[in-house]
Amino acid sequence: MPRGVKRKTRTLLGDFSSKLGSETLNVRIYRDRQAFVCERELVERDGTSFTMVLPFRKTEAARTLLTSDPYYPRVRGEVWRLLGQLEKVQREHHGKPVS
């Protein structure tokens, strides 16, 4: 049996979920190799979900996406906590600039 190529899975760096009336907003940030991925998922009451996926290298791209969200005023604290976690991971990445 041939050896399979080992694929690195993405690593969850942080996330939050917030109930907003009849909808739920889920935001997750992953590390994927030398870049990051931000997922914004809105789940409606009937279970329908809409997901935006933003691959990025610079933190500013994720900050722009999340602060321009229509629900940002209601989830501001969670957004800044998540962005803080992202910046911490970048600082701890052995001094290698990932932002």
C-alpha cells in the first residue's frame, strides 16, 4: 500500500458565536500554512446559512471584513477579542512576520 501524502489541516485560532434575534453569527479564524482564513457564517432561524470565506495574510484584511459587518456594533467586543488573539499568534510565530 503506497504511503499517502500527509496534508496539514488548518488550525483554529479563535472563534465566537452570537445569537442576534432569530439569527446566529459565527466567526472563526484559522491558520492555514503561511496564511490565515476568516469565516463569517450567518445562520437563519430555518437553518439556512450563508458563509463568507476570506483568506488573508495581513491582519488588516480581517479587521476590515469584521468591522464592516452590519452586526459589528452588537458584537464589537467579541470581534476585538478575536483580532487580539490573531495578533498574539502572529507575534509568537517565532518572530516571522505573517501579517
